[in-house]
Amino acid sequence: MKIIETIETNVYKSCDVLVCGGGFGGISAALAAARQGKKVVLLEKQFILGGLGTAGIVTIYLPLCDGVGHQVSFGICEELFRLSVSMGSEARYPENWLDSDDVSKRTEKDKRFEVQYNPNLFSMLVEKLLIENGVEILYGTYAVAVSKSDDKINAVVIENKSGRQAISVKSVVDATGDADIVKFANAPSETFKQGNVLAAWYYSYGKDGYKLRNLGFCDIPDEQKTENNKVETLVNRRFSGLDGQELSEQTIMSHTSTLNDIFKRRVDDPTIVPTMIAITPQIRMTRRIDGEYVLDDKEVHTYFDDSIGMVSDWRKRGPIYEVPFRTLYSKVVKNLICAGRCTSVTDPMWDIMRVIPCCAVTGEAAGTAAAMTDDFSTLDVCELQKKLVENGVVLHEKDL
Ligand SMILES: Cc1cc2nc3c(=O)[nH]c(=O)nc-3n(C[C@H](O)[C@H](O)[C@H](O)COP(=O)(O)OP(=O)(O)OC[C@H]3O[C@@H](n4cnc5c(N)ncnc54)[C@H](O)[C@@H]3O)c2cc1C
């Protein structure tokens, strides 16, 4: 059966840059665009900023360094890192990076430039920061469709407590993590064919205090697999993260794993309780834009003319990647750009690019670019790079 609805949607607001999704990609994009003096609206379907990094209980800000002594990610990525620990860290505090000028300490084992932060504090501190910078935040608001004329989006249709409305836009940043806007706008996209393992990260409180529990680790690349580091999966099923029914099943399975884990831990500690569970599905890779360039993990230490910043490999020491601007957009939809875990990379590179620092790096570039143009294919990349450098970003490995 099909139901045919004819709906007239009211355009109730307009902005220069509409950022869809308030995870680390969207936060960075909104901040960067607002600092360029543009009218920025940030849509978030939850009532909290941070995406997987708060609502998803993923609170380890992975490294800004390459593991052999060089900081590689800068700008808003570093600013958010410092904000996340401005009222103290939960664990992994990198004093060798934050409190010491002794560079010889920066290669210490287990002391990369990473930290575990408190999700509640971070979400409120970052909300304050965005508001102070003039970003308008619309919580509880889902982007559900786009209206296009020719090869540009002219409005994004949203749904929230007020019903269905639209926001007219000059440019749009897709920071939904799942490339939802890419899909609505019919820009080219790819999905993660292997599917995601079940995860059930949660916080608990018991005899040992307040702790992050990490149930469900990601897949290990084939070349790093040994007899001793096989990943135990919670269930024998993979998840695409792109199907409404499947996401509900995934959430219920995640809750069941958490509850079973608590029952098991109560044998030793009858006081233990979960204090915070995810309010968004803990899924790593779903859909991404198929952009003008697709970055691969083999392009380590490669110089790109259009680099917008650098990232490291959180899984091993040494690799540095320059991120080409062309991985953020497709010229099929000229005023749409991606930030966060839905940029244009191969599957092996996706596992590197999906983490928090990389999302912030692409977010800053996407937001800055979105403030400059409504046609990314003709943007003067040197002008963009100039602005990023002014804001503290280092673009090329040779400049470290
Ligand atoms: C189990 C697990 C463990 C991980 N471990 C780590 C780790 O230890 N360290 C690390 O750095 N990274 C880790 N990651 C990866 C990292 O957390 C995420 O990839 C990163 O935070 C993604 O940021 P993002 O902004 O791209 O997307 P998201 O955090 O997914 O943010 C997207 C936001 O958009 C909103 N949204 C989505 N669709 C819409 C829509 N249509 N309309 C409006 N809003 C929408 C969502 O509610 C969300 O807030 C982990 C991920 C998982 C799942």
C-alpha cells in the first residue's frame, strides 16, 4: 500500500550556512563558519551536542599527534580538545603534551596527545562556545529532505515539535555522520559494505568509582591481526546503520549486552549500576559522500596541493595524512559539503578518518569553505587555506 501526501512546506527561516548534525564534525563546521561572520544554523536531532562523542558515550578524544613526537592536527581540533579537559579529564590526561615543554617526553609509550573527557561537561561547554560565537542551535530537529534547483540545494526540509518546515540556505554542511543530506540531494555516495559490529559502551558507578566500560571494539585490519588480539564480537551480526528497523534492533541488542554485563559484574560488586547509556546508536561507519577525491590509507606522507589539514592514524605510530579539500564535496551538488565521518575515503581509510580529531579537522575546513562560497567546485582553495592557516591549522607535513 502507498499513501500519497501533498504537503506544502513553509520556509520559516533562512541562513548563509546550514550545518546538519551536531557531532564533532558539525560543531567544528558551525564554529568555523560563524567566525567568518556568517549567519549559521546548526540542526541536531538530539537535545545534546557532541553526537557519538557525548550521546554515544564515545569519550576518548583520540590523538592529535603521530605517536613519534609531532602534533599533526591543529586549529579547532585542538581548541575542542583543550575545551574537553578545561574542567579536568576523566582519564589519559596527556601532561607530556599539555603541561610540559620537554619535547623528548612526547614520544613516551602510552602517552599520545589524547584524553578521556566528561561527555556532559563537554556538551554544555561547547554549546556555550557556539552560542557565544553566534551559532543558532535548533535541537530536536531532523533534516528530512532537500529542495533543489538545478545543481544546488535551496532549502532543507526539517521536522521538529513545530511540525514540518523548511530553512532556505546558501550552502549546506552535511555533518549527519551518515551522509543523509548527500542522499536526499542525490549526490554520489558509498556505503560501508562490511557492516558494523555491535557496541555497548556505557558508564557505570560501583566500588571502583565512575568508569567508562567499552563493550564492542572495532574490527582490526588484517595486517594487524595476531593470535592475541582477535576481537571478540558481542553478537554474530553486522549493522549498516541506515535502516530504521535495524537501528531499533541494534539498540535493543546493545541494551541487552549492557544489562548482561551489569549482571555479570554484580557478582563481584553488588553496588554497580550503569549511570549513562547511549541515547544514539553506536555505529561507526555507514554512508559517505563519493567526492571529487577518495583518500586511501596507502597515501600516507603524501603531499596534497589542496590539503586542508592533517590527521594521524590512531591505531599505530608514524603515519601522517594530508586531507585533500576534494574529499569533502562532489561537484554534482555544488553547495553541499561534508564534515566528520562521512567524507570521501576508501574503506581502509574510513577507520582512520572516522575518529573525533579527524571529524574536527574536516569540520573546520568544511565550515570555513561554506562561509566563503555556494559552489565548492570553483572555490579558490588557496584563499581557504590562507584562512585555515590564520586560524592555526598546519596544512602540510613539510611545515611541521
Ligand atoms: C562504539 C564506538 C567507539 C568509538 N570509539 C572512538 C574513540 O575511542 N575515539 C574517537 O575519537 N572516536 C571513536 N569513535 C568514532 C567517533 O566517535 C565518531 O566517528 C565521531 O564522533 C563522529 O563524529 P561526526 O560528527 O562525524 O558524527 P556523529 O557523532 O555521528 O554526529 C552526527 C550528529 O548528527 C545528528 N544527525 C544525524 N542525522 C541527522 C539528521 N538527519 N538531522 C539532524 N541531525 C542529524 C546526530 O544526532 C549526531 O549528533 C567510536 C565510534 C563508535 C560507534
